[in-house]
Amino acid sequence: MNKLFAALLALLASGAALAQMTEGEVRKIDKDNGKITIKHGEIKNLDMPPMSMVFKAEPAGLLDKVQVGDKVRFRAEKVGGTYTVTAIEK
């Protein structure tokens, strides 16, 4: 029963994470420094208005999924005081 409950919690958490995805457009990719610049809409979980800004990518391999000009959905979080993209999809 505990495994079922844990699986249900994980499913609910993943749904909540998807709900926090923000739309944007990739403006610049800096693979050497693990950073990405995105022009984005409001990021509700960070209480951030629409703007263009540089984010750290964690893991850095996320940068291999996108190119400059791509329309994306992404999740950003504040990790250790740094605004960080933790998920991204075209």
C-alpha cells in the first residue's frame, strides 16, 4: 500500500510540475558556461513578470535539446540563489 501511495504522490507532483511550465523563446545558448537566454512569459512560481533573461541550465545537457529561435516550454526554479532552468521542451 505504501508503494501505491508513493507512486500516486509522484504522479501528482509531476502534474504540478507540468503546470508550472512557462512558454518562451530561446534567444541565446552558452554551452561553455551552461547558460540559456530565454524571452519568456510570466513565471508564476518565481513571481517573475515577462522579460528576457539568462538562466543557468541544470543539468547542462538540457541545452542540447534546443536551438536559438525555438519556441519552448520550460520550468525554472531558484536553486542555491540562482535562477535555473530544470526542464525544457520544444
